Amino acid sequence: MEKFSSFNALIQEAIVKNWDQDALTDYQGITLQYHDVARKIEKIHILFENSGVVKGDKIAICGRNSAHWAVTFLATLTYGAVAVPILHEFNGEQIQNIVNHSGSKLLFIGDFAVKTIDPEAMPALEAIINLPDFSLFISRSEKITYAREHLNMMFGSKYPKAFRAQHVKYHVDNAEELSMINYTSGTTGFSKGVMLPYRTIWSNVEFCLRILGRNVKAGDNMLSILPMAHMYGMAVEFLFGFCNGCHLFFLTRLPSPAIIAEAFATVKPSVIITVPLIIEKIIRKKVFPKIQDNRMRLLLAMPIVSKKVKASICKEVYKAFGGNLYEVIVGGAPLSKEVEEFLLSIGFPITVGYGTTECAPLISFSDYHDFAAGSCGTPVDRMEVKILSADPQNIAGEIVARGTNVMTGYYMNEEATREVLDADGWYHTGDLATMSADGHIFIRGRLKNMLLGANGQNVYPEEIEDKLNTMAMVSESLIIQRGDKLVALVHPDKDEVVSFTREELENIMEQNRQELNNILPVYSRISAIEIQEEEFAKTPKKSIKRYLYKNN
């Protein structure tokens, strides 16, 4: 393993180096400069010290992205406590399950999530603290109550001549020390708390600083769209951005496509880290309608003209993302082949990465200059990656990874840990892929999603869905198996569906089925398309919850 340097030293260095620069902004709200962040971290440390919080205690954080969420997380790690980030989309019962399972001592909670919880269901908590203003929602400790009520006095007493950069001194962490427990689910019996030591987040951030830091500079703007409680949003948007001296803007409201588009135009981010759903919606709704008329198709078919037309289209796409972009990084799920091919054809800087919570999260990534179409990059620094296949270049096998980014296991769940971490330290991802001779990884699907055709052939539903999602009236789809037949569940485009009768819609879907089957191998052809009225239920990273539809 490459020599480990304290993760908290990266935070300390970023704060001191960028002391008077803008750091964290709640979009259309407050802005904290790096010195403001340092002051708030110090006050939280004083609160911890005077409330009996010791190094290694668990601190749960639940709420929508915000400057105060970020400050609380940084304060927890720089104190030497263990952060337990909780996705704000989880319901009250799920939040309570995680707080109880992790043994959290304090819960910092946002104003939306606080309405869903029952404090009595979390008896071990010593206090619940409101994220918007750090006021006490509930205190079960006289020490905490006293410390919170006298916090400003304690801070003034400790720093009578002002708090300065030289006062910033943080806990020196070591490689194997636990930094956080990140839960992949909030459901009792299924909750798996991924234990991430400091080396994992240090390694991820160091890699981002080396690769992205070449082109994304201190002072550049970044827009935080993904939930910080999810490792992808936390490591690549938040922690990289902060350690790089960037100015982070948090969408504190539900990030609808309209709000995101408005924020891109206002913030003008230098890099965008996102999931496929957001990119695909922008391209399909804002770009494709402008270029799919007969005139534009004719111009694109003319070799001499098409180069200029593509340059013009690329300029428009840049504008849709704020116009100040180095690259767009997609992760969390595969990008639609149609959208990816279009963006690459016009020379737009798109790239795709791959990872899991268990690797905090990065396993592979390539800058857009080195991106291979259809891939998700090459192994990142300090990580080995293998494909468990007799012929990894041609026959898909499970991706296994080993290295600095890999978790130590699941919290209080040795059985689940043994299922994915083998004796040699390889983490078994459950994802299927091939790997080119130069190390690019090409995801084929999830091992647990793979279907077995009637004649024993492997069927990868994601590949069929990618083709179906480009067809008329299809917003999103899911391939399921009934006996030896494959069936497609389709949620139609809600903006267009109002113009058609049910019979017309069914005829369109039947036409889609026939066209789809013409381009599929016999063993993976679809026997029927069934219309799904409601949008598919999704995870926080916007992947469809497949297990809910298996028995449809």
C-alpha cells in the first residue's frame, strides 16, 4: 500500500490554504468561507468535548445536502468520531433502525427528516440536534444541554483574541481507524453498515486530486447534486471539491430537472458529477428535439457540413450544463448507449466511472481523454481489479477488487462480510464485466440480475433495456422473467402519453417489441411488453429497485 497520509490533514490544509475563499453555499442561501467552516467545526468540537463525546463515538447525520450537513460531517471526522451518514430519503423507521444499529450517540437532523422520526424509538441517543441552526431538538443529557446553551461563551473563552488559521489542529488519523459507517439500506434485517477506515476516503480523494485537480482549480465552482450521504456524492463531489479548494453549491431542495438546469446556468460548474438519469433527461428533453427534425438529419448526413453542425450542437450542450465545463462524470448506473454515442459523436467531454459503497466508492475511472466508449474506465490508484473469467476480454465474469479503497467489512455482520470479502482480501462486487487488454472495464450487468435463457444462455437484462429505452414512448423499462419467457415492463413517457388512447399506446408498444426482437438474439427476445402506469421505484442513486418487480 502506498504510504498513507492523514485524511484529516487534507481537510486542515484545505482550510488554512483557502482561509478567505468561499467554501460552501446553500443554493440561493447562505455562503460560508473556509474560515467560517473552521469556526463552526471548532464550535462542534467544543460541544463534543463538553458533552462527553469521545473518539470512536458514532455521530449520525441525516438531512438534505446543505452547508451545515457538510460542516457536521467534517467536524465529526476531524474530531476522531465516526460519522454515520443517513440518506434523507429513508423513512422514519429506516432512520431509527440505522441510528440504533450503529449505536449512534448523537443525531444531527434536517428540518424535513425530523418530522418523520420518533425520538422514543431511539432510546440510546443522548441528543437530537437540528441541522439548520444547530439548536437542540431533544437533549437527554444535562452536559449536552449546558454545553449547547453556553457554546458561544466557551468558544470566546478558548479564543479570546480571535480564532485564526494557526488554531486549526485536527485529529491525526491512522490508516485502519474507522472513519464512517455507510448504510446501503435502512431496512431491518437487510441493513449493511459498510465500515470505511480513513485510508479508503483518503485514497479516493487523493486519486481525485491527482486526476481531476489538474483541470479543476481552487476557487472553481462545483454543484452538489448527489446526496452526500451516498459515497459517490460524498467522495467525488463534496470531499474532493472541498480538499481542492473549490466553492461548493448545495441544492437544498429536491433536485428536479428544472432546478438543476437553472442551477447549472447560475453556478457554471467546472465539473459535473452525476447519475445517468439526470444527463439523459437533459439530453432527451432539451437537445434531441432540436436535432431530430429532417433538416438537421440531412445536415448531419453531409460529411463536409456535419463537422460544423456537430461543433454547433456541442456548444449548445455545453450551454445546457452552464458553459464552463471541463467534463461530466457519470456513475451509479450505466449511461444509455444512445446518449453516450451522441455525446461522443459531437466531441462532448463525457466519461463514466464505476464503484461501490464498499470501495468508498471508486474502483475504476478514466478522464474523458482516455475514455473508451461503453466502458467505465480503468482501475484507479492503489486498486487491483480482476475479472473472474477464463477469457476476461470476451467472456463476462464477476468483477473482484482489492486495495486501499476496500472496506474492512459490514458493521456487526460477519456473515455478510464473509460473503463478499475472501481470504485474500478480494472484494466480490456481484457485477459482471469484460476487460480489454489495456484495462478498460465493460460492465455487462449484475450477477444477481442475470437471467438464464431457455437453452441455458446468459441474458443480461440491462443490455435489452438500454435498447428498449430508445424506442417510441418509452421513458424507462425493466426486463423480468416468467418461466422461460422474458417480459418487458415499460413506463411510458408521461409528457407524450396524454395524446394517445390506451389502444394506440398498446399498438406502439407492440411495434416496439417487434423492432426490438429484430435486433436481439433469439434466446433474449421479448414475449410481451406490459405498460407500467407508475414510475418505477428507485434507490437514492436512481437505479430501479428490481427486486420489487421480480414476481410481477
